[in-house]
Amino acid sequence: MLINLLKNYYLMKANKISIVILVAAAIVFYSCALRKSEPIVGKTFTAKNMQVQHGQELYMKHCQKCHPGGEGGLGPALNSTPAPGFLKKLQVRAGLGTMPSFNHQEIAKEDLKDIGKYLKALKHF
């Protein structure tokens, strides 16, 4: 009986240590932002049409805090991500990982398309 109690004690202790190690590894992994390019110097982005301009305004309101200029910050870089548009839209709606979700009242379907057009224009800037 004493042996079983000791085994359970050490198993519980090992599980707690494993959880602490996993959480620490996750914090280190997610806190390292990948920067793919140098900051744009001397050039400023100018929207070519109203949809891109509207997307830029929405991006600045909802996305800029975590994805500054489409680059990595608190969130990952968006300009260098090869993910297709539907996955990015799913990420916005579902809020996977540390990203918050945005429902249709916060970002309408057409607004989300405009944000995508802005990101595409910014990527090719």
C-alpha cells in the first residue's frame, strides 16, 4: 500500500513537471516572432482603390496591434504566409490559438474581403 502511494505521488509530481515544461516551451515558441523582411524605409503605401483603402482602415483597427505592417509581432507575419485565403478567413472567424475570433458583427464578410485585398496589395508593395 505504501509503495502504491509513493508511486502515485511520484507520477503526479512527474505530470506536474511535464506540464510546466510544456507550458514554458509553448511560451518560448510563441513569443519568438519571425521577421521575414526589413522595415520599409522611404516608401509609403498608398491604396489604389476604395476597397483596399477600406481594408487598410479595418486592418489598422482590428489587426495592426498584433500583426504590425503585416509582419510578425505578437501574432505571426501575414505577408510571408503561404496559407490560402480561406484558411486565413477561418483563422479570423474561429480565433485559433492566441488569436481572438471576430464574428460577422465585428468584421462583416465584405469587410474581411477588403482586408484580404489590402494584405495582397501590401504584399506586392
